[in-house]
Amino acid sequence: MALSKDIYKAFEDVVGAENICDDPVIMPAYHSAELGAVILPKNTAEVQAIVKLCNKYKLQFRAVCTGWTGMFPKGIIYLDMRRMNHIVEINEKNMYAVVEPYVISAQLQAELMKRGLHLNMKGAGANCSAMLRGHGHLDQTTSGDDRNQLAIEWVTPEGDIVRLGSLGSSDEWFCGDGPGPSLRSLINSAVPPGVTPGVFTKSAVKLYHWPGPPSFPIEGESPLYTMSEIPANMMVRYFSFPSVEKMWEAELKIGESEISFELMGFNVSMVAANITTSNEEETEVFERLNKAVQGPGFMVIIAGNSPEDFEYKKRVLQQIVSDADGKSLEAVEDPRIEGILLCQCIRISASIRETFRNGGAFNSIPIMGQRDLTIKWAIGAGKAKEPLIEKGLIVDDGGAFFGWGVEQGHLGKTEIFCKFDPSNLEAKAAVEGWQKEQSTRAFKERYFANLLMGQTEEIGPALSNYHLWWQKFTEAIDPNGVSPGGGALV
Ligand SMILES: Cc1cc2nc3c(=O)[nH]c(=O)nc-3n(C[C@H](O)[C@H](O)[C@H](O)COP(=O)(O)OP(=O)(O)OC[C@H]3O[C@@H](n4cnc5c(N)ncnc54)[C@H](O)[C@@H]3O)c2cc1C
């Protein structure tokens, strides 16, 4: 769906001939062969000019950072943000960093570690944008999602530049709210499916203390990085428990005592995926580890701020785990495996393997919220997977669900996968049925509402009619309908 010559020329005048393309040979490399054009703006002024032209010509647009997700209607103007890749500021004193859209988490993390600082990285990987909200392995100490976004520079769907939070009132980036009513929840993709309208052009993200070395002593090659030397103040362990209740008891106490740097409720299948390089090896390791655990479990990373702090944290961890009848998985005590897990789970480099594992495709139900509630629901959803496993429709991944603590357990994430062969239509239908049934149960039994399933007419009234408010909001800020939603952000 090529643009007319005149319209193409109007966009070209903004970014230059080198930074716009509608070549049908190139388009498929960008999500879809049916894009209107791909445009690469270099700064906020260019983004604003492009958005204004989109309004003038009634063309839909959507911005993309690293492009892991997103849905792109035919003919859409695709803003590839890769030229906006600068770290604008690292404010060590007030602990925030200001970044442009294409600063990836790995880039920012490396700069921050030199300064004893760290950030929340999306579980999707260090290759993703540092600017957009996300959650993952590090949430226990770096919180997750919109909690990490501070002031934001935003080009609205009509092409106005809005400086949200403290940026608008004091030219400073330290706060995402106020003064007065805040737009934060509306522009942070809080309402699924991942629908932030307009374009973020700069954002401040919160920073946290990094207790590790100033540069990560990495060795090896993707997908199996390891550390040349395990830092003297760091330790990784995996503990399994006789029951979910016992696991939860330990998780809560670890949160209350604030001893863990990371608490990741992997099932052993995900541990196997992290420490192997092929499906064959992974299956063999998974089967071995699965026999060595007594039930559900989690991985913990402990990091001391001094030798005494490290010893103290290890002792508290030991006490908590033994009180809950936990058992350490010996394989993870091997320093080689510890090194791999430290690399994969602090630099977040194995998520594709963790997520897809053997099976080829998956459907999942992700829940962010109160972890004890979501675990209770997930036990039932896991049981409902068993008949599908028995019939050979989905892969047995050695654990009904996984998840992790957020903010030392004040919040949490739980997610449950069904992995299947996408060419098996019976399996696909069964998994979709399971997903719908378990989401409906979650809503009816008042555990949570899975907004990703799109049952808004039923769910909306129970949630203050959020869907109607959202519709009114988008109509008000996007009268020409040029900034459509971008697909689910899991
Ligand atoms: C295997 C796998 C694992 C995942 N695991 C996680 C996880 O653990 N945690 C998690 O949080 N997510 C996860 N995701 C979901 C999601 O893919 C990523 O969070 C996200 O896409 C990462 O890429 P990005 O931040 O560079 O954004 P992109 O993929 O570039 O964009 C994501 C969405 O935001 C829009 N967008 C991009 N840039 C802008 C901008 N400047 N202004 C306005 N809108 C914009 C895009 O149009 C798109 O709709 C996972 C996805 C996959 C495939």
C-alpha cells in the first residue's frame, strides 16, 4: 500500500530521503509487507512533524522501539525509532536516567553498573527498549511496569508535545505525576491491549542500587554466557518445596526480610532452558532436574553489600528455607551453573529459550497483582492442564506455573503457559479452550480479570466501566483516529 508521490515527498522533506522507505522488498523485514512506509525520525521535532502530516492526510501511524510486539494495520506509517538512541542523562544523585526510545536495556545497564546503579529490565530481554514499561526477573528489587516511569515527553496523536509530571512544571525529570491531576495511568499502556496512543520521545526511568561489580565479568557466547569469576558477594540457589503453600511461606518471609536481590519462581523446565543450548540437551537436563526436585520452587540470587551483609543474608535464607522444608537443587550449586544463571538472569539474556522451550508455540495467562491470590488461582489452572498433558496435546513443563515477587513481595506476577505444536490444530483448539475457561473462572471467582481475553462487555462493568472511559479518552485525544492500539504487551 504505497503512499502517493506527494505524500511520500511531504514525509521525505521532514526526515530526508535516506530515512524513509516504502520499498516492497524492505517492508516485510518490518512486521508486515503492507505498511504504508517506514520512517526514521531523529528527534522530537521530526516525530511531531510526521504526526501532524499523518493527521493532515488521515494516515494511521505507530512507533516501534525494538519491535518485539505490536500489531500494524494495512497502510500504517511505521515510525522506526532507532535513530533516537541517546542516553540523555544519568542522574546519580536523584537516581534516575533519561533515555530516548531506542536505548536498549543492555546499553543502559552497562553504563549504570559502572556507577553502582541498576534498572528494571523487561523479562523479554536486555535487547528491548529501556524506556517502555515492563516487568521481569529483577522486579523483587527494581519493581516493575509503570512504577518505574517518571517524567515523560510525549507527542500526542494530534502532534502536540506534552511534558508530563515534574518535567512540565519544573523542567526536571524526577517525578511522573502532578502538579494536579496526572495523565500517567492513561499514557502508560495501563489499559490493555498495550494501547498507548501517540509517541513517547523521552522518558525518565527510576534507578536502583547495584551491589555487583562495575563491569560484568562475562565469558562465553550466546545463548550460553557465563562469568569468568563469580563475584565474592553473590550466590544463586534453586529451592524446591513439598507444596505450593510451603513455597509461598518461604517466598513471603524472603520478601519480608529483604534479603534477596532476585527471586524468580522458575519451574525446573525454565532452569533447564536457561542452562542449555539445544532442545535435545534441554530435554535431557529437564528430565534429570525434574527428578531431583520435590515440588514447586524458585531461584534466589543473594547479593551482599559487605562480607558481613552477605553472610547474614545467606544465614537468614537458610533458616527460612529449612523452616519451610525446602531443598536446594544440587545442580545449581555448581559454580559453572551459578555463573550461567547470574548472567542470564541479571543481564536477562535467555528469555526466548525460557519462554518457548520445546513445543514451538505457547498460549499463556499472565497476571500481575497480589501474588498469593494469583498462586491460588494458578493451582486450579495447572490442574486443568493435566488432561491436556495426558492426551499429548501440550508439553509437560514440570510445573504448573511460574512467577516472581515484585517489590519484596508486596506485589507479584504469576503466569501459566500451555506449550504446544502450532501445526496440531486439535492442540491449538484445546489450549484456546483452556485459556478462555480459566480466564472466565478467574473473573467469576474474583481472582482477577484477564483483560487480554477481550471480554470487555462482561468485565468492564465490574471495573468502573473502564472500557467506556478509555473509548471517550481516545476519541478526545485522537479525533482523526490516526493512532491505533498496538497489540498486547504481556
Ligand atoms: C518471548 C517473549 C517474552 C516476553 N517476556 C516479557 C516479559 O517478561 N516482560 C515484559 O514486560 N514483556 C515481555 N514480553 C512482551 C513484549 O514483547 C515486550 O515487553 C516489548 O515488546 C519489548 O520490546 P520494546 O520495549 O523494545 O517494545 P516494542 O516491541 O518496540 O513495542 C512494544 C509496543 O509499544 C509500542 N511502542 C514502541 N515504541 C513506542 C513509543 N516510542 N511510543 C509509543 N508506543 C511505542 C509499539 O508500537 C508496540 O505496540 C515478551 C515478549 C516475548 C515475545
